[in-house]
Amino acid sequence: MTDEESRRMFAEAMQLFDSKNYSGALAILDTVDQGHPNSRHVNFRRALCLVELGRIDEARNCQRRLEGRIKPKDFQRLSQAI
């Protein structure tokens, strides 16, 4: 997957997320995550989708991967959501 394809897919996932289609967004983010497993942007949005879908344990796993890698306010937002 090229960087351009990843960016396009990420943008599509964000549109789905914004329209509250969390399962659709997560499916796309999972695909992007396979090509970019250390992307903090992808993991942050994956975690938010997982929270919205009630998959809290998986969201916590994403949160652990993000600790120290995202802005403190974003980490706090995620922690509060979980």
C-alpha cells in the first residue's frame, strides 16, 4: 500500500467516523494499520472506534500502544472515553 493510498483510506475512514459508522471506519483503519502498524493517528482513531463499538479491552490495547506517542490531551481524551 502506498502512502497516498493510506492517506486516501484514512480520509475515508474519518468520513465514516464522523457519520458515526464506526464499524465501517474501523474496517478501513484495520487495513491501513496492517501497512502502517506504528501510526499513532491510525491507532488513536482505531481506539476511538473500538470504544464506540463497546470493545473496551481492544481499545485499551490501542491506548497502551499510544502512551507517550500522542499529545497528552489526546491521551487523556482517550482515557476518559475508555
